[in-house]
Amino acid sequence: MATDGLKVGVAFNTYEPYIYRPEKVSEDSVARVAEVVCETLNQAGVPAVLIPLQRSMFTFLRRIKELEVDVVVNLCEGFFGRPQWEANVAAVMEVLYIPFTGNGSRTLALCQDKHQAKAILSSFNLPVAPSQLITSAEEMVDLRFPVIVKPNSEDASVGVHPESVVYDKEALAERVEKIVRTYSQPAIVEEFIDGREFNVALLEDGEPRALPVSEIDFSTMPEGFPRICSYEAKWYPDHILYKTTVPICPARIDEELRQKLQELAVTAFRVMGCRDYARVDFRMNDQGEIFILEVNPNPDISLDAGYARALRAAGIEYAEFWKMMIRNALKRKENNAAANGKR
Ligand SMILES: Nc1ncnc2c1ncn2[C@@H]1O[C@H](COP(=O)(O)OP(=O)(O)O)[C@@H](O)[C@H]1O
Ligand SMILES: [Mg+2]
């Protein structure tokens, strides 16, 4: 299927009315990514226009219609300032038969809830770290310290800071209270897997295909900080924690480990019902046990983030990747039409 003669809309969310979170930088980056994707497609001869999703879903949909967009590149990470509504944006396009790239609403919703996503992964015998979902600091936690405390339904390391790793009950109670109050949601308390961190980016090219494994090198991180990809490490380029969480792709690992991580990633992709693209995050302890931290069905897809780095390591051009995703979306439309007896 060719992408000639098509018009692509690059959708992204830009409106943030509820400043309930102290973190803000990750929101702004969606607009920048959208611009880059739009430019990339235009340069590759695929006409593309930006379609911001602001405060009105109607205006957004009207723009898609008026511009006669054939397919939407969906970069929306939420709606109305709520990352939890990421799936709803996809759901609206689904019921309106607007073809779009990226994961469907069901997968986006499942992965957004870390606790439930882990329950699904472990029900398919995939390894996840022991954890508990808790809503108040008084609740008992039956886990081995140290643990890490995260908001259950955020991403992009929102709510993940050096203080998130706690070593005793008092610090745990304090952190849980802070998370529940700040983010108005339960906290997931997880055993802290001290060790190496890997990411596997995947793309669907007929079949799900794992790209080269990436590792975060924490070796230069100053003493006294837990070795994690905190918000500071992901979003503040001048921060010492950003400079000392160095991504390496392809990771320097042996064949056996590479294969194991890629296989686990492909299984996790399938189990969560992913399509098009996703990234799976892993930690490995010093005994070599591997744990899936999460499946990201809408990972940061900017040129300087892990996904694009893995594409480069695999020798896949950014424009080629997007064309592939657009073809996937159009193919789904065709299959739907056939299934609905329209052909
Ligand atoms: N159980 C854990 N053990 C060790 N590090 C963890 C654990 N959970 C999270 N982290 C660290 O925190 C980062 C962000 O956590 P993650 O669960 O991936 O949430 P997000 O959706 O915000 O990316 C991870 O990349 C990792 O560095
Ligand atoms: Mg993550």
C-alpha cells in the first residue's frame, strides 16, 4: 500500500487547565515532537498538517474533517490536562472510523494503570517486580525494602524522583501520603530492583519486531542518588541526574541476554494487545533476574528519545518508520471495511 496522494494529520494535545502536577516539561515536548514528525513527513513527500487537540474535542474533529485528512498520526498523550484520558482520544477516533497510527484505546487504557497492567503481564507468566497498590499511608505493605513509590496512573516519570526510593516504613508512609495528595490517585509501591535498566523498542511490521536493546548507563551517577530514570533525569538536560543517565543503544550485552529481553518484549507487546509501536522497560537484579517495569504503548517518540535511537540502531529512517505506521493504519481501515461488508 502506497502513501502517495495521502493527507496526514499530526495530532497532539496542547491544553493543560489543571495544574495539579508539579511537573510540566513533558507536556510541552509533545508539541515539539508533532512539529518534527510533520516536517519529516512533508520532506518525505507525504503532505502533513498539524492538528492540535486543545480544549474542544469537537473543534479537533471538525479540523480533521475540514482538512480532509486520510489518516491521523496520533501523538496525543492525554486530553484536558489528564494523561488518563489518553485512551479516550483514541476511542473517539475509533468510533468515528478515523484511521490513526499508534495503539488502540483498549491497550492505552490498560497500560495506563500500572497495577492492572502488571496483573495482566504476570497472568501470562511474564516477570514483574512484587508490588502493592495502596491508597493511604496507613495501609500495611508486605514487601521487601527498599521499595519505590510511584503514582499508579502517570507516565514520563511524573512523580518519580530520587526521594521515591525509600528504605523504611516512616519514609514510605510519608512518600505515599505525598503521592496520593499530589496526584489524587493510588500509589503503586514496588520492590526496588537495584541493577541494570534496559528498554526494548518494538514496531509492527506485519509481525511485532524488537529493535536493538538499549541500556541506561548509571555508572557516572554521583553517590547518594538511587539509580533510576527520575523526572529530573528525563526532562532537565542541565541536571546532573540527566547527564548521568546515559542511554546506550545497542546495549553492550551478550547474545543470550539480548535474545531474552527481545523475546520478553515481543510477548509483552502481544499480551497487552499492542500494535504499531511500543517500548518495554526492564530492570535486572544482580542475580540476573529480569523484571518488566512497564509497557509504554505511547512512548516518547522524539528524535532524542530512546525509541528513535533504537530505530537508528536498526538502520530505519524516521520518515520510513512513520510511513510504515501510516500504512499499518490504512491497512486496518481496509480490513475494517472488509469486515463490515463495505467492499
Ligand atoms: N521497581 C523498580 N525498581 C527499580 N527502578 C524502578 C522501579 N520502578 C521504576 N523504576 C525507575 O523509575 C523509572 C520510571 O518508572 P516507570 O515504572 O517506568 O514509570 P514511567 O511510566 O513514569 O516511566 C524507571 O525507568 C526506573 O528507572
Ligand atoms: Mg517507564
